[in-house]
Amino acid sequence: WSAMDNLAPLGAIPTKTRVCVDRNRVTGGGVTAGIDFALTLVAQLVDRRTAEAIQLRLEYNPAPPFNAGSPDTAPAEVLSLMKERIAPFQQRRSEAIGRAAARLE
């Protein structure tokens, strides 16, 4: 969620999905979306049954203990705290994205 503003300058269209399939590209959003991303690829490259078998083998059945995994659902004070904590990193990342985007033009 903290990188969403950095996608458009690089030509990407931000979405709030965990896995995005766009023609011949598949991307995953967020660290915890990695398993979703992998299962989606297995389903596309092999078949759904194999992906489901892998999901079962992993016992991948997410049930987070809190509903704070997105800015849309996190308590306002938690969101505020995290924004404050990551602000210095956000600034450096934004500057780096600006430099990279300028090279693409």
C-alpha cells in the first residue's frame, strides 16, 4: 500500500488486488501476496487442480487475527503510526522513482 503512489510514474496502473493478470504479465501486490501470486502462476502454467493441490499441501487458508492488513481497514491510529514510521523511507523511494521515471522518458 505504501508504494501505490510510485507506480503511475513508471507507467503502471495501480490496483488494490493481491494478484493482477494483465495480458502476458502477472504481478503480486504486497509481501503476503506471494503465495497467491505463486498459486495463480501455477494455475496458468500447469492447471488449477495442481495449484489447489499445492494450496492444500501448504495448508494455505489465511485467517488473519486482525482486520488491519490494508489502509482501508486498519484503525486510523495504526495507519497514522505506520505512515509516520515509514515517511523517511517513502521520501527516499519517491526520489528514486522520480529519477527512474525520468530515464524512461
